[in-house]
Amino acid sequence: MTVPTEEEQRTLPPKQDFSGWYHEILWRAEIMDVRYPVKGLYVWYPFGFALRKQVYGLLRSLMDRDHEEALFPLLIPEQEFMKEAEHIKGFENEVYWVTHGGTTPLDVKLALRPTSETAIYPMYALWVRSHADLPLKIYQIVSTFRYETKHTRPLIRLREITSFKEAHTVHATWEEAEAQVEVAIGLYREFYRTMCIPVLVSRRPEWDKFPGADYTIAVDTIMPDGRTLQIGTVHHLGDHFSRTFGIQYEDTRGEQQYAHQTCYGISERSIAAVISVHGDDRGLVFPPAVAPVQVVVVPIIVGSRKEEVLASADGVAETLRNDGLRVKVDRREIRPGAKYYHWELRGVPLRVEIGPKDLDAGVVTAVTRLGAKSRIPRADLAEGVAEILRQLQDQLLARAETDLRGRVTCAATLAETAAAVKTGVALAPWCGSRECAEALEQQVDASMLGTEVRGYGTEGTHGPCIMCGKPGSPALVGRSF
Amino acid sequence: MTVPTEEEQRTLPPKQDFSGWYHEILWRAEIMDVRYPVKGLYVWYPFGFALRKQVYGLLRSLMDRDHEEALFPLLIPEQEFMKEAEHIKGFENEVYWVTHGGTTPLDVKLALRPTSETAIYPMYALWVRSHADLPLKIYQIVSTFRYETKHTRPLIRLREITSFKEAHTVHATWEEAEAQVEVAIGLYREFYRTMCIPVLVSRRPEWDKFPGADYTIAVDTIMPDGRTLQIGTVHHLGDHFSRTFGIQYEDTRGEQQYAHQTCYGISERSIAAVISVHGDDRGLVFPPAVAPVQVVVVPIIVGSRKEEVLASADGVAETLRNDGLRVKVDRREIRPGAKYYHWELRGVPLRVEIGPKDLDAGVVTAVTRLGAKSRIPRADLAEGVAEILRQLQDQLLARAETDLRGRVTCAATLAETAAAVKTGVALAPWCGSRECAEALEQQVDASMLGTEVRGYGTEGTHGPCIMCGKPGSPALVGRSF
């Protein structure tokens, strides 16, 4: 792992070949190893894990404002898992079951959590007693499991989802739970905005909501191949689960009431999005906010001034670290070009070069991952670098927003919808019936993603339903991962 | 969760009744909820999780000096799990097996990792190519699973170990792996020292080593009831696993060599130790280094100066937070005594009280969890509090060391050994034979824990084996959890 391997030197497939690019970048940049000997399970390389740490550190910092982190068991006894009828129907085909301890068959089969409602809510029934205990807002970050029969893909469709952040809140009334849904959407928007990922928010159709929910709001982004990726969901659970699990509180008049709940989640698809939205033909491009390495310092070592240059490189790194940045100095004895390649592939936002000429001029040379080159006086180093990283962050967001806007088409006809979903999404008027949605999905080979769309270019697509001609309102249609 | 409940007000069992005390403190201080409906699985309350975060934050900071964090899958296919013969024998009776996905029987049974050698080493076989890739030092913090048939106990003996930090290193030679064993012991000593927990280090008997290891070094502490708790192990794996999994490197002469390995782990028993070693009749006592709340500020609100006092309390908290401390202000409208009780139970190292008299005198009143009271001028607040916390940290370590020293007896006879293990451990000369160890264990109702003991009072117990009279060297004997 010390020098670029021959494979690293081979050209990465162009990003236009998104599927090939994605597959290659994951192992070349040492994010995930796909060679684990079970389908749908992957290994986080240390560098990938460092990225995960940044992304989930950001997510934690947002959640911690108004939630508490806890940890519930992975194994759910069959009788708890089977309590909520709709919920079971949604998951029964994809639950892994533990049936044996050693060679002994278990008395009660244990499910590996596909999601944790049925692990958490029996405890909430014990924890919630009075209106004074509400609202209760707890989250955990855990592995969840799905026996996927579809094609699996690292970070996107897995059998072990290794980084599921799931929040579960309890409220006195339906309206308070509804307000919490909006709070959650706000947090998720902020999370993605900080990672420079533009999102479309919509309400999933009735038949596509979370099993056991009143309604589901989803957060999608658009991937380079035009397909949508669901990267967050927020569910209003009403009192379905509280009635099933007996989550009741005593109200101010001394009466027992069933609580109202929400849950919302984000998985490592958030990392798939960071990788896919920003990367380019040369590799990864990380927004400074979540880059595992924000600045790499490359000493340009020639001839007799090697020690002086190395000392200066260390000094620069020290200054930047003191300013709170994540910095590496690449002291390897290989040519600078190989180092540039190595760190560009790994998405480092800023490269700082220091050679004898820079030393003499009292400057460093800074090159962003997007190729902008500048000289920063050594005396203004910290401020100069911070300013470049701020600008890069804005630039990445603007670039991603422009791209997403270009992929959202306001369509008024079936033909326009069919054309739009080849490169992105359509916003087409729809009457709301399942019949029209299914006919539409079949004819354009895409999915009815949702209504009440919030995001980019989402105004002005009211009109007659493109299928039946009845009054319609804008609906999001696209091909999804 | 807002006011002390009646149960909280009930007197905690005295710590002398350790088993009762431990059981009660865990839920009263909101560390773990034991009511999850599966034996041996427990729920981390938010406050317990905050403690876990501090303890594992400390552990991570030590590991990150010279290891990289990664993440490997939970599910291990049967054929990988079954590769190393000794290893299987050690675990086959306590492995949970996943046999079904939905209603479909799996082609290959999947084990829930009881430990991750067999998940990680197939990947190491791919990752290690050359001597330049070595040493490789990686760790992960994960859940592991054991189908325990013994009596389970939160944080101590579980079916889901939720916080297993396991490190796995690869080296060119046996000697380098041996040196890494010493590095690991050093890290573990530092970890426990920072938590003010004195430890005894010893080499486990041959028959009690990790399945598949050349030898095992264990870290134990002594619990309040005199029993030992194993809170860390370090294993030299030799080349057993590298031969099984094909972990080879090309040496400097171009020849393929099998690598040598170590692994070492720490679980949430580290948290059981912090709770048990330091707690007292009034509840938990956390060392400042890992206390989830280091300082609680209690405004003494009387009469007309309420707002002034509250504002001052917030100011004090702000000053201390800026100094990097974890601080809570308890603004609840309950009497101060109830607040004192609440935070003492939860182990907060320092309480800062502010009332009208303190305001007038320009001071705050500081009371440590051990009862030492002082006044700190408002102007010296940060320094004053930092100094008190430093002293408290030293005091807790000294107190715990004194206690442990008092429980280590250098025994020269069977009778002295039998007496010693009632309140702690004996260091008794032993010839090294399994026969003598088993006879000894039976006669004193305790375990032969190990030899080459490092720690407290561990010198000077050479002499004739207390069982057979042949030459012996000091061995650690005690009753263990």
C-alpha cells in the first residue's frame, strides 16, 4: 500500500461509463473491497472507513442537536417481529433468521434486524409513561440486514447495510409527529447540502410507503447515469406501532393515550452519492466538509535542498493542522506526478506543493482538485487555504446543482416523460390513481417516485394527467437504483 | 426522565452487596436496560451510550496512533469459519447460525462472528503481497455474538457483545509479532490507567489460550467481590492462521513466506470495570477522563435573584465548555438535594453550585464526587476546575491501586491460597503442570489464571509448587467472572 500499483496507473474508465467507473473507483481508491466471499457483503478499507467516519460524524453532529444516541440489540425475537401485520408483509421475504446456537435449535427464532422498529418499540412501551416523557427522540447507527435477491452493488444495494442511521421519535399527537417529519427533512437537507449534494424531496405513492406508515417522504438525488438514488426516508407512523406495542402516555388530564411516532433513516447510500455526484474521470472529488484528507502536502524534492524542503512541508502541515484541517504530508520517494495521481484518485480537495522555488519566494503552490492553481504567501497560509476550501465547497455545490437542474424536465406529455427519464427525471402531471401510475411506469420504463415534489424546477407542471387527462398535479417520474 | 422517580429515591443496595448493587445501578443510572425480551441482550440507554462513547473514544485515540480502523462483515460463510481446526473447536458450541433468508434455506450457512479472524484473514490473504505491505495493523469496533449457556450479565457475559474492539496485525517474523504483543499490552495498560483501573497482566495457561494461538496474555482487574474480570486479551497467533488462509508475502530475496500474526481485543467489560471499580454506596463515580458529564452546574435558586443566578450558571458552564469540558446545567425546578442525588448516582466527578451568596462573593462552590468541597474564585474558574479534576483523577487511581494491592496475596501454601481467593487473588508458586493446576483449582474453588504475572505485589513468590513441591514460579490464582 506504499507506492501506486500498476493497476492504479491504468486508466480509470471514463465517468460517462458510470457503472464501470463506479465499480473501479471503489477498490482503486480503497473505499470498499468487493471480494468478500459472500454476495452482497463488502469490506470497508481503512481509507473508505475514514470517509465513513467523516460523513457519519457530520450526520451525528446534526442529530445530536436534538436527539440522543442509543443502541438496541441486533436480534429480534420472532414474536415481536411478527406483531405488526403490514410491517411483516413488507419484510418477511427478506429477513435473515438465526435458528441455531451451536448445534442446538433455538426455542425462538431470531431475526437479524432489517430495521429496528420491532426491537425498539417494546422498550419505548416501558420508557414512555407520561406526557412529560415526550417528545422522545433517539437514534442509533447500526448494521441492518436484507436478504436481497436483486443484483447487489456496494454502498447501494447490500445484504449487510453497515451504516444505517435510524431515528425513532415519539410524540403526543399526530400533528406533533407531522411537525417532526418536517424537522427531519430539514436535517437531511442540511446534511446533503453540507456534502454539496442537491436533493429532490417527494411524498412516495401510497403503495410505496414504509410498511406500517401513514406516509413516507423520500429524499432522492440523481446519479450520473440519470437514475435516481433514494438517499433518505422519513416516515410518519401515526399510532400504528404504538397500538401494536402498547406505547401509551398519561396526558395532562390523567388519561392514557396512544403516542404518535415517526422514524427516519439514512444509510451508506449517502456515501455512494458523495462518490458518484462529485467524482470525475481522474477519480474521486470530495467536498472539503467530509474529505478524509483535506489537504495533501507534496514536497518537491530536488538535489541538495531536500531536508530544507521536507522541514518546510512539515511546518506547513503543522500550521494547517493547528487550524483544524485534516492534512497528510506525502514524503514517499517517488516522482511528484505519481503522488498527484495517487491523491487525485482519492479525492483530496487541495494539494499544496512546496519546492525550492516556493521556499525562496516565501510561498506555497496550491492546486485544487478541480485544477485551479494559486500561490499563497507562507504568512497567510491558514487563511489562504481556508478561503480556497470554502470556495471549492461552493463550487462543488453549484456544479452539482447545475447538473441536477439540467436533468429535471417539466413534462406535459407521455412522450416528453419518456424522453426525460433517459437522462434524469420528469415532473409530469398525474391524477393520483394507481392505475395511471402503473400504465405510465410500463410505458416509459420508469417509476412513479412521488408527489408534492420539493427541489429544483419543480414548479409549474400542473395540468391534465398525462395518462387519463383528468386534473393532475406534478409527480416525479424516474428510473431508480 | 425529567425528575427523579420514586425508584431513584429508594436507597441503592450497599456496594458490599456487589451483585445487587451492580444490577441496580445499571438501570437506575440509565446505563443499560435489561428488559429486552431475549436473554443476554441488553439495551444501551442514551446516558450509557454517552459513557460508551467516551470510553471507546479514548480507546480509538490510542489505537489510531499506530493502527487503521476498518470494518468487515458480520456474517461468515461456513466454509471459511470451518477452516482452522483448533479455532472451530473453541467456538463451535457457541456460534449462532443464520440458516434462512426469508423462507428460503440458504445454500451456505452463515455464522454470526464470535470474533473476526475468519472474516478478516481471507481478505488479508488478498491484501498482503510483499514485505513492503508489512506490518499491517487494523482494528474494528463491532458487535460479536456468543450463544452463552452460562448465566448472562449486562456488560460482563452477553450474547451480543456490542462493543468489541478487535485488532489484527500481520508481521514478517514471529519475533516482530512478539514485539507487537508487548506494544498491545502497553496500549491496554495506558487505556486502563487513564480510566484509573489497575490491572494484573499474566500469561494464560496453555489450555486456556485463544483457540489457534501460540500464547495468550490477559489483562485482569479485581472486582469489588474479589473476583477477577478479564478485561483484555492479546494473542500471538504465530503462523497458524496465515497457513490456513494463505497469508504470504514476498520477502526481500523474492521468496514467498508465511506471515506471523497477532490479535487483541477489549469489550464492554471495560465499562463494567469502570462502573464496578469506582462506584460507591451513592452510585457511580466516573474518572474525569471518561465521564460523559464532567461537571454539573447547579443553580441554587431562591427568591428574587433567580434570573441572576441562572444567568451566572450559564456563564460558568460556557466558560468551562470553552475549556473543553463536558458540562450540564441542571435548571430543573426541583430542590437542590434531589439534583445532587441525581448527579451523584450518575457519577459526575464535579458539582459546581452557584447561589446568591456565591454571586456576592464572586466565587462558585465546587464539590467533588468524593465529597471534597472548595470555593473557586470566578476569575480562576477554568484553572481551578481543571486542577480539581486532575487531582480527582489521581485520587481515584490511588484509591483503586490501594484496594487492588490489598487483594493480592503472596501465598506459599494451599491454605494461604484458599484464604486469599475469598477476597482477591493469590500469587502462589506452581510447577506448571496441568495436573497440579486442576487439583489446585478443585481444592480452592478458583482458577489458575496465568503465569509471568506483571502488576502489583507480584514479586517474590518463587518456591516449591504448592501442590507437588517441585520447583515453581509465581502463578495467579483467583475466582473469575
